[in-house]
Amino acid sequence: MNSEIQTEIVLPPQPPTNQEERNIKNITKQKIMSNVLSTDGTFIPGKFEYVKDKNFREMLVTAWQAINMTESWHFMAQPIDSFMWSDDPQLNKINKKLQELYNNHSGFTYGYTMREMQSIARYGEVEYKKNNKN
């Protein structure tokens, strides 16, 4: 009787290659952008014409533009503990552009506006419009 023990070597799965990671990120970015840019036919994305308060509308429009110009929607969809106290380079890039477009924020309006943008990055403007009666 042959008493050889056959063992199969099982290796852990390989981590994704850089190309695979880029593909995953691109798919995620495409999904986020399709959410951000989608419409139900009653509005133009990023214009917030359905927001009644003109000052708040201007804050939303300029934040939307700053995030769009810095290509930061994917970043905005991620968990962010604090917009006020973060030293994240991507957020600094957004803030610099936002200050060029709108330099009238208080700490509160800045934080609130950025949370609204985070909601749009995650769920899209169609959902934002449905859930916000401004």
C-alpha cells in the first residue's frame, strides 16, 4: 500500500493589479458621475433652480462647480469626518476653488453646504431634490 500523502498548496488570492484597481475606481467614478449628472427631466444638474432661497442656491451652485472643476465627486462620496477641520489635500483643492467662486461662507454654511454635496455625490441630485424642500 502506498502511503504517500498528497497535499495541495492553496495560495491566498492575489491582490488586484494596478490596472484592476483603476478599472474598479473608474467604474465607481462613472457610477457616481451618472448619479450626480442624472436628472428626472425637471431640472438641469448643478443649477439648483428648484431651491427657493437664492443665497442658499448660490452656495449649492458654487460648491457643485468647485467639486466638478476639481473632479472630486468620487472623493466627496467617501466618508469624511469633518469638512471644517480636515487637512486632506483633495479637500484643500476643492476649498481653494470654492473660495474663488464664492467667498462668503461662514463655518456653518460651509459645513452644511459640503454635507449637501456629499449627499448628492452618494445618492444623486434626483434624490436630493426629492428629499429637500428648500
